[in-house]
Amino acid sequence: MSRRYEMSVEIAGHRPEKADAVCAAAASQWGFADWYDQDGALTASAEGNLCGGEGEEQFTERLAVAIWKANGAYCDVTVDATYLESLPQETHCLDEADYARLIGKRKSRPATSADAS
């Protein structure tokens, strides 16, 4: 069974000369494509599926191992996993009273001869 996730990763304390290799290693484990350097930390996020019973913790371990190997040393790897199939949800529906309040007009009414004068 596969489950849809958005994974965000932040990699800090890596060897600067290994940045490209670290990003490539992370991308080989998940669909990370657009990388940002925020004060020396590399960040990216992407959507994908966890399959074969792999959980968030196992994914984090798999990703960290690939990054550490590419870096040739330990660095900080932080993963934020968002399960997309069961997000909190709120439904909002506005009515004509909301329309009147927000637009500042009364409920529409047919034009009369008095409106023409």
C-alpha cells in the first residue's frame, strides 16, 4: 500500500564542497528538485509516495544515510513529513448575507419605475 506525503528536508553542517553531491543523494531517495540555501542550510520539499510498508522514520533513516555517505561525514538532517491523505480539513461556505456584508450591497431586487427617476 502506498501513502502520499510531502517531505521537506533541511541539511545543515554539511561540507560546502559536497553540497551538489548531498543534494543529488537526497534527490535519489525522494523527488527533491528545487534546492534553496538558507544561511548555509540546504532545504527542499517534494511530494511522493511511501511504499512497501516503509514508515516516516524508516524513510528518514534511508535519506540520512544517503546524505551522510555523500557528505563523507555526519551533518544535521531534519525531515518534516506531512501525510497528505488525511489532512485536517475545514469547509467554509458563504451565503447571501455574507455577500451583502462583504460587498456592501443589499440583496438584489428587480428594478422598479421608481429606480429610474
